[in-house]
Amino acid sequence: MRYSHKSKLTNKGEMGGGRWLIVLLQAVMVMLGQEVSCAQYKVGDLDSWGIPSSSNPSVYSKWPKFHSFQIGDSLLFLYPPSQDSVIQVTADNFKACNTKDPILYMNDGNSLFNLTQNGSLYFTSAQPGHCQKFQKLQISVGSSAAAESPSAAAAAGPSYPTVFGSIPLPEKSSSPGFSFFPLLFASLSSAALGAFTM
């Protein structure tokens, strides 16, 4: 007489016969198909970073209100390097237009600043008189940015620009992203699961 050992998990109606593997694979595939997005924002949506025109003097104070900045996004400051620059400053130096002690100085004309922390960040031009003419920008990164105090953001340290030049990323669009992969993998997994039950 031969005895065969069968697990209870292989009984009909329970998670056996490879079904658990299919469910696990389906969950992994759905997670892998999730869209990860980062955006590159051209500061002010303008051709260049500079003193605001008289027709749009508050461009840099209005522009951030139309964007939701997240860690992983980046700011692109375009300007003629012989005529301008961009510096990251503390909240106090931003308010006082003090450009003497910047956190970070960029002057290559194509400055990409990566957002690596939540909170408020402050930028202005290092050129004399430009800050007083409203060439300055304050942004909030992440959902907790509004609740965070400016001194806490400054104490956390600066974000750093890429040292390899600009990285061409698509500009963030207002339309929601759609990823085909979760749908494809869910369909394939369901088809495979159906094949095991027949």
C-alpha cells in the first residue's frame, strides 16, 4: 500500500495548484506598472530668468501657485550667463534681498535645480538690484511645505543642482498620466489564472 502526501492547500476551492503564485505575480506586475513622475519646470514659464516686465511684475510670485512641486522635480533657470545668475538663499535673506551669503550660486545660464527636500525654497538673482525689482522666487515642495516654517527648511540644508548639465525631462502636463502596464499585466494574469482553473 502506497501513501501519498498531499497538502491541504491543493484541495479544490483553496489557494493551491499555483494560484497563489499567479496572484502574487499579478500584484507585483501592477506595482511595477505604476507611473512614477517627475517634472522639469521652466521657471516662470518664460524664455529666460530675469527682471519681470512692467506688464507682468509679479510673475515669480504668481507662477508657483499654479504648480504642485514634489521631491524629484527640478527647476530650470534659463538666462544669459554674462548678464545674470541665480542663487538659493534663506527666508530672511529672501525677504531682505540680501545676496551676500547665498546657500548656492549658479551662473551657467542653464541652471537645473533638483528638488530633494520638502519645505519652502527661496531663489533670487545675485545681480545687484535685481531682487529689489522682484526677480525672486519662493516655492513650496511637498504637501507638508505649507505647514513647515521657513527656518526649518533652511536648517535642513540646500538641494543641489545636477553637475552634468540639464536633463531633458518632459514638462509636467495638466492632464492625468495613464500607464498601460497595469492594465496589460492584470489582463495577462487573469487570463493565466483562468487557464489554471479550466
